[in-house]
Amino acid sequence: MTRPVLIVFVLSFTLFGVSPALGCPSCFGDPDSSMTAGMNAGILLLLGVTGVVLAVFVTFFLYLRKRLVDVNRPIQNMLN
């Protein structure tokens, strides 16, 4: 296919395709189904994992800052 034909094909499929296929179970499905509950649990789990990883990074850099202050304290005392 040539490039303009491919662009027209993709645009027409995107614009006139089946719109419910683009929605997730929360948007177009039964909100009380087990699939929706599992998806929501998965989202919460991924948010929790992301939060824990970010908290570990912050804790690590605070630890490094504390170590830097502890190492520099004897040097400052020697200079005074």
C-alpha cells in the first residue's frame, strides 16, 4: 500500500471502528463484575508497588544525606 492509502485506512478504521472495543470493563462493562473488581485490585496493587519503590528511593537519598553530614562533622570540628 502507498502511504496516503495507509493513512486513510488507519484513520477510517480509527474513526468508524467499533467504539465499545476501545473502552475498559469499568467504562462499558458491568461495574459489579468480578473482572472489574480484579482490574481495580490490580490497579491498586500497581499504585502500591510504585509508592513503595518511590519511598525506598527517598529513604535511600535521605540516608546518603545523613551519612554525608556525619562524615563532614569531624572535619568541621577539626577546622574550628
